[in-house]
Amino acid sequence: IANKISLAMKDDSLYLDADLSLQKLASVTGISANYISQTLNQTLNSNFFDFVNRWRVEAAKPLIIENQDTVLNIALDVGFNARSSFYKAFKRETGLTPSEFRKRSAE
């Protein structure tokens, strides 16, 4: 189940959907929302939102390094609804703010 969920996220870029919900993921994968939630918790040690945000942060990293756009635009492009939630998720995943990450990658 974990592989099927990850493949759906990767192949269909579901994480880019700002309105992605557990129910939408269940519909796309054909796996019940309860099984998805249980798998994320037990196998990947993550809840649904952290799992999706991890995908979004990974998608944002190369865009931040390219330094072609504002952090807010990148956050919106990868599926976040607000700059604050992007900063919080990014810092949790990388230990750095997006600006710090950009600066370090330029060094």
C-alpha cells in the first residue's frame, strides 16, 4: 500500500493539488482512506498532511535553488495555500527556512 501511495503521488504529481485530501488520494489509488491513513502512520511514521508536505518540500527545493521566483510563488506552485504553512513544513523537513536554504545552496 505504501508503494502504491508513493507511486500515485509521484506519477500523478498529486501533491501539487492544493486541495488534495485523504479522500481524493483514496479515490485515485483505489485504497480506502482508512487503509491509507493506517499505512502512513504505521509504515511511514507520518500523518497525511506531513506526508503530502514532504512531497511538496522536495518539489520546492530545486525551484528555490534556481532562484528564479519568490518563495511565496514557489510555495503556491508546489501546492501550499499559505506562505506560513510552507515555511513551517520546509523548516521541519530541512532544518532551514527557504531563504536560508537558497543562500546555502548558492555558496
